[in-house]
Amino acid sequence: MTKNRPLRALITGATGFVGSRLAQRLVRQDWEVHVIVRPTSKLEQLDSIKDRIKIYEHDGSTEHLENIVAAAKPEIVFHLASLFLAQHHAKDIVPLIQSNVQFGTQLVEAMVKNGVYRLVNTGTSWQHHENQDYSPVCLYAATKQAFEALLQFYLETTALKVVTLKLFDTYGPDDPRPKLFRLLKATAEQQEPLAMSPGEQLIDLVYIDDVIEAYLVAAERLQAGLVYAHESYIVSSGQPISLKELVRTYEQVIGKELPIQWGGRPYRPREVMVPWNKGDKLPGWEPRVALSEGIKRMEK
Ligand SMILES: NC(=O)c1ccc[n+]([C@@H]2O[C@H](COP(=O)([O-])OP(=O)(O)OC[C@H]3O[C@@H](n4cnc5c(N)ncnc54)[C@H](OP(=O)(O)O)[C@@H]3O)[C@@H](O)[C@H]2O)c1
């Protein structure tokens, strides 16, 4: 991104996988980076940059968020905070709505109160089960949609401009989340049989550096005044592959076969067999890191 002076960013979800990589990247590009965390947040993912960013511990109130936004004076807010649950139980309802609906709404309220009108929001391809305009794969995806519905009020009544990036699957080195590649790595090391679904579902994986680039391109659109109200874009590889094919690619890159028991467990309820493929591409962005290259970088 070209700029003459440091830009100020406020990031939510900065202790997470994507948010921490975004914060690191912005620091490397000399942005002034402010992040919002919770009293319970673990800050390890921010260790490498903690002396170069400003960290605000949010007490949960809207008033405190207003003070945080006032202190940070961001030109762009990157909203990545979210509770992800593929399936939920009754006890998850309140935290899901708190993290994915309430917190975001408090944030936007605090932004507009402070005259901050540029937001990069984070959605998910799971808002589009079976390629529908809206069909949530799970309650988590429904909360993402609910937040977008709430945004509409602010879009119609204030100068707020939003770019929502809809992420697919992301992967990269040192991913702390218990995701597929960690499972594959453990299976490769221990050679213990791993029961998986039949493996025909297609997966759309984007390497973390490419994901972060999409946030920068979205911010640049907002900065350049190109966003009229709310734009929504996919951050997709455009090349979904089956889980089986993905494991084959992994085996080729690491040079080892994995003892996978295909069909050893059923597909999940509402398993995404074919990822959404109707969203608009973010102008000026395309993924650069091919899957085999991304796996190599992860395995270093
Ligand atoms: N990664 C993917 O493959 C993928 C795919 C589709 C969409 N997304 C979306 O992309 C974004 C980033 O994903 P990720 O994988 O990086 O997430 P992640 O690693 O699970 O991190 C979630 C972040 O959200 C923060 N958070 C949750 N609830 C909060 C609250 N109430 N107040 C403040 N902070 C809160 C967490 O803070 P604590 O440290 O306090 O827990 C953490 O920093 C999310 O919006 C996610 O839904 C990700």
C-alpha cells in the first residue's frame, strides 16, 4: 500500500490467527497499530510486536469502546473478532451472540460516535450453504449474517463505509487453531490411523499471506473513497479441491504417506460439499501462493 505517513489501524481479533498476522504485517509496513483485547485474552500471538503496538483491554461496555476508539483515532478499523463454532450447544448461544453480534455492534456505535467511518468486516463463506444467497451452515454463520443486518442501520444513517471480506479456509505456519493441517502433521509424525470422512467434500484454502493482502487491498479501497456503502467480497483460492486430493498433495510435499481411514467417520451435519462460488472477487486482489508452496512454507 502506498502512503505518505503512517496510517492508524484499530484491530479486533488481533490475538487470533488472522488478526495477529494482520497486526504483524501492518507493523512491518509502519502503520500505527492499536488492538482491542479482552481481560481473558492470551497475547502470545502478539509477542513479536507487543512493544510496537498499543493494546487496549476492553471492559465489555460500549462506553469503554467509545473511549478506546477516541484514543486510537483510527483511519481504518479491521474487525476480525469472532467466536467460531462449527456446531453449537445451548451454552454457546450467549457467547456466540456476544462475540459475533453484540461486540461488533458496540464497536460500530463507538466508531460513528467518534466520526470513524471506515470498516473492514470479516464474514464467512459459510453464510452461503449450497450456494444460496443466504443459508447459514451453522449458528456461527447466522450470527455473521445478523451482524451484517445490524450494519445496515449504520450504513443508512451515518457516513459508515464497509468492506466485508468473506473468508474461506485459511492456513499458514504456526496456526494455533486445532485445524486440519495440525491433525495431518500429528498423523504423519505418529503414524497412528486417523479416521476421516469419505473425503469428497471440496475445500477452498487460502494461504495466510494472501488473506492478509486482501485486508490491505480492502483498506486501500476504503481510503481511496471507492466504497459507496457496503461491499462484500470473497477471499477464495478459486480452486477448491477435495479433502482426499488435499491429503495427497500434503503427502507429496512431505514425502510420507498418512494412515488415513477414509469413511471412518461420517460427514458433519450440513457438511459443505461444494464451497460457495458466487461471490464477487475483490478488485486488485488474487491469491499468489499455490497450495503445495503454502504447505512447504508451513512445514519449514
Ligand atoms: N480462519 C478461517 O479459516 C476463517 C474462515 C472464515 C471466516 N473467518 C473469520 O475470520 C476472522 C478471524 O478468524 P481467526 O481464525 O483468526 O479467528 P481466531 O483465531 O479464532 O481468533 C478469534 C479472535 O476473536 C477475538 N474475540 C472473540 N470474541 C471476542 C469478544 N467478544 N471481544 C473481543 N475479542 C473477541 C479473540 O480474542 P480472545 O483472545 O480474547 O479469545 C481472538 O482474537 C473471524 O471473524 C472468523 O470468523 C475465519
